[in-house]
Amino acid sequence: MKAVAFNGGMNPGMFDTIAAADDWLTFSPSIPGGPASTHATAGFVPMMAFARDVNTAIDMVNSTTPPPWMLTFNEPDFSYGGFTPTMSGAEAANAIAPLIAAAKGKPTRFVAPVTADPNSAFHDEFYAACGCRDFFSAYNIHQYNPSSANVISTIQAYHAKWSDKPLWVTEVAPGGSGCTTSWDAAGQFMRDIYRFAKASGFVDRVFWNTGNEIDGGDQNVCNSYLLDTGGKPSPLLDAYRAVDCS
């Protein structure tokens, strides 16, 4: 259940430094940043973040070592900083069709696309267009809010609508507070979220965002990184290591 999301500038050795997570992701189908340990390789969950990654995903699924899990489209309803492409539900359905065909009978399990806005109409349009809801083994949500109670309420509401599969929370942090959340408050938020997830009966994995500090002051993760830009522990790393999800 205990996992971590990394952003640009990471290297797989950071996962080894954190040493307290089962799984990790970054926004790529392959491990970036140089050689990875056996531990980091085993914990990596590839992401087919954009339509341009579909052919790579197909190659991975058809390889002699297909991944156990693969995440699919990341926030197609939102362009991060104006740099990432957007897609409608119908466009995403068309883009993923070759992967669905290629993956038939293969062991890789897929996590459904995740939107920036959990109330977006994207998923209704996507599933209506692709007829592929059964293709996915888990749903996915992102949540940023300084209040853990608000995050938990949103996750519960999302599960109430999409309740037939387990849920992955692949990005969560006490964001949106203008970088004013203290380390102690971020640690309590973290404990609240993982305690809820463990007891929920439907949340399968929670990826804390972020494993590494991002230059530029992203308002969602400026007070939640586990390692700073030099790879040194933040005051939050001990709190993360202490979280018990067993």
C-alpha cells in the first residue's frame, strides 16, 4: 500500500534512500535517471502517461518480462504548466484501443486513467466510447488539499461512484495551501491518509507526492517532499518511514 511518486530530476537511487515504500512511479513507462537497484526495479510501476507512450506500452506488454502493473493516461483533462497534452474521453478511448488489443491474454494488469478533477466528465465519456471498463483492474485518483478530512471525503465520494474495483491514490499531498503547511502538519496529514487507506477496505495503494523536491515552487508539493534537491532527507522523511501499513 505504501508508495511514492517522483517528479522530474529524480533518480532511482532516491527510492532506495527513502527505503520505506513498496512501490514508486514517475511520469514515464521506463525508469529514468540511470541504473536502478534490484529493489528499485522491482518497485517501479510504469506509466503510459500520454498517447505518445502507447507504442512503448505495447512493446512492454509483449516483451519477455512484461510489467505486473501499468498505469494509464495521466490527467488528460489538465495541461501541467501548459506543457502536457490534453485529451477528451473519446480521444483517449481511440488512443488506448491498440493497447487493449495487444494486451489481450497478457499478464499485465492496468490501472484506469486518472483525471486532475475527480468530478470531470472524462471517465463517463471514456468508458462509453471504449467499452473497456472491464479492461482495468483498478481505478485511480489524485488529491491535493491541506485538509485530510476533505481529501478523505473526496476519495469516499469517488469510490461511491466507481465502486466495482480497488482504488489507487497515485498522487496525494496537503497541497493548495500556498506552501504554508508546516512539516508537522504535513506529517499529520500523511498519517491521517494512510490510516484511512489501511482501514478503508478499497484503497489498494497510496503514492505520496513527492519523493523529491521540485524546483519552481509547485503549490501542490512544495511542502511535502521527502528528499530535497540534493537528495538529502527532509523533516518529513522520518514521518513517512514511521507510517505502518502492514
